[in-house]
Amino acid sequence: WGSTVLSEHRRSLCGKSSMGFAKNGGGEGQDGKSQGGEADGGGAWWMGIIMGIDTWAQNMVRKPVKRLRKLHKLLEEKKYRDFAWYFIGTSIHGAFSWSVVKLLHSKFGIEYTVLVSSQLVGKVINKALKRYFNQKRPTASGKTSNGMPSYHSQHAFFFASYLIQNNLISPEYWPLPISAACLVAYSRVSIQMHSFDQVIVGSCVGMAQSWFSTLLVTILKSEFLSSPSPTVIVHII
């Protein structure tokens, strides 16, 4: 789909450039060049957006398929223990889907808007930290990419901490997200995708991110709500 759109867009740009050149021939050749340059600049901008959307869409489709193939392979090899831990580790994608549903249901409420946005920003933070630390995953993982910190652990502990700090679940259910986060973190060590220290650092980054996100919620509420509670920020600190 992306390739088809890009090719059609390139043809239209070439057609516009040639038509502009033909109309502005002779004494107006300089004007034709300037118009062609503007068209090329605008075309490059639009093509960049289309290519970015196309890449994002491909990743959104490719990653779930890749994980399903991995789960199927583990079942075929009768590695039921690894299958269970790998399945637990992929539950963070379900957490993000739940966040989006709640965001739409709440009509873009402040807590859920920050929750979804922070999960997207967390991915960027994790990539930056992996590039900074430049620590590889365990050899047994079969991957050569950096693993410090663990993104799954970061996401799981951010999600659990955020739910609790913003009272999005009742106190009697607080052990559930905490236990789920611990299971996700342990699953990354169990299937040897990350070392223990990579999981610990990822968990700490996730909790720190949750603290800042909760602080942002408090600030936004004090700005946009008519009767903000001045004790909330004190409680967080």
C-alpha cells in the first residue's frame, strides 16, 4: 500500500513539474525552476510523512505476527515453560490496548491521556537509554541488540505504578498489577532475553517515569479543573 501511494505521488510530482516547465518556457524559465523547486520541497515533505506512516503500519503488523510465530515455535518444540513466560512477557501489549480503550471511553480524560502518551514516550526513552548504555543482551537470547534497560520491565512497572498512584483501580486490587509487573520482569530473565541487572534498571526507570507522569497529571488538573486539590501534589512527593 505504502509503495503504491509513494509511486503515485512521485508520478504526480513529476507531471506537475513538467507541466510547469512547459508553461513557463522561454523568458520565464527561471520562474519555472523556482516553482519546480517549491514543488519538490513540498513533495519531499509529504513523502517523508507517508513513508513514516507506512513504516509504523508495517511494524504494527509485523511485531504481533513475529510474536505469534515465536509462540507457535515454542509449542512445536514442546517448550511449554518458555511458552508460558514468553506469553506473560507479551502481556504489556494488552495493557497498552486497555489504555487506549479507556482513553476513548473517558473521552480523553487527563489521567488516561497521560497514561497513553507516557507509554509512547517511554518507548523513546528506552531506545535512548539502550543507545547510551550500549550493553548487549545475554548471548543465549540469540540477539545482538542492546538490552539495557529492559523495555518490558520498564513498561510493566510504569503501568502498575501509574494505576496505583492515580487511583485508577481500587486499593484492594493493587496486588494484581504489582504481581503482574513482577511476573513480566521475571519472564524476561527466565527466557534469557535480558540479564538480571537489565531487568532491575528497567523496572526502576518505569517507576520513575510513573512518578513524573503522575506529577504531570496533578499539574494538568490544577490548570484545567475548576476546583483542584492542593494536597494531591504533596501526597505524591
